[in-house]
Amino acid sequence: MAKKSTTSPASSRQAKIEAAQKSQGGGANKIVVATVVAIVAIIAVVAGVVWSQSKQEAASGSSTAVPAGAAMGQGFPAFASASPAAGVPTVDLYEDFQCPICAQFEAQLGPTIQGLASEGKIALKYHVLNFLDDKTGAKNSTPAANGAFCAAADGKFQEFHNAVFAAQADEGTDVTQTQLDAWAAAAGITGDALTTWKQCVADETYTKYVTSVNTAAFQIPKFQGTPTLVINGETQDLSKIGSPELLTQAIQNATK
């Protein structure tokens, strides 16, 4: 007589379920796991692309940073801590660091302008342009201007500005990192501030700002180039204010 089965129906069903799980690998569903892994991989790739694009934008000078007190297309207010007195004229000075005539202008009238600004007798704004880079094909005006505004973050704009014009790179030649570093040294940028300045220069942080100021300048009717000096909105004939005495008199005449 045949023996009766000692396995209950419930036990048989459980065995089949366990066998099925083993054949599928057991645990979590493989399809679900694969899907999660794929999603994580996609997120990682997207994050990497975004980070890479951000780095590329910084390195290509697409930062929208502006120096303190300025805005896109507007001049940089120098000697902001001087607190100009009421009624003093606003002086807008348009320069290009590659411009040889600007260097001559600075040698002749720069100390007078800066002295008046530091004494609060004028409200001075620098409009630093870079059109000569396009005209000459050199990478000169833009890196010098970017370096100056990177120096401004350490309160050294004026010192850097003066150093550039005192040892100006030849028109039509590229500015080297060695030259930029020499101007920074002359401006007195050292220590941690120098490290920050170098990164700012490498990232071309203020290139977009400089270009916006350049574009705005050439939208002014009858704007001719650099140097241009404007007192209370009136462009000056440089031949008529070509000495410290004549410039000082023009400022006094414009003071209310």
C-alpha cells in the first residue's frame, strides 16, 4: 500500500514560493534596483555637467559680479570713503589701460584728480574700457581692468590703477601673468589677499562688467574714445584743462 504524503498543502505552496524567490535572485526586485541605480547615475551626471558649466562660465569671464558701488554699464566710484561735500561736481573719467595717451594724461593730471577726489572736492567715477583689445587684437586692456577690479575687493583699486599706468604694457601686446603680478605687488596686495586676487584674475570675475562699461560708453553721442573727462555731464576739451591749475579751476567753476 502506498505511503501517505507527510507534506501538507500549505508547506508545498511555501516551498514553491521559496523556490521561485531563489530563481529570481531573492530579496529586492532586480528591476527596481536597476531603475534606482540608473536614476542615481543620471543625477550624478547632471550634477557633474552643471558644475562643469559653472566652472567654464567663471573661467570664460561670464560672471555678473560688479565692484562695490558700481553696476553693470556704470562707472566705478573711487575714493568712496572721502564723502564728497554738497555741491561738488561729478567727474567721469574714461580710460583704457592699453591707451598710451591715457598714461600721459595720468602722468600729467592724475595726481590732481586723485587729490581732489580724496579731499572730497569731486565725486570721481572711473569708466575703465577695453575696446583697444578688439582694435589691436591683444589681450591687454581686459586682463588689466579685471585685475584692477579684483584689487578693488581689497581696497587697492587706486594703487593697482596707478601701477598699471606707471609701468604700462606696450599697446598691441598681450599682458602676461608676470606683469599682472608685478602690478599687484606694486599695489601692495599680499598674503591671503594676494591668493584671493589671483583666483579672481584667473576666473576673469569682472570681465563682463568691464565689457558692459565699454558698451555703455560708446552709446554716448559723440563719444570719441579715451581719455575722456566729463564734468557734471559736460565733456571737456582736454587742451583747455591740460595743466593741474587749469583743471583745478574748471572744477572750482563747476562747484555749486
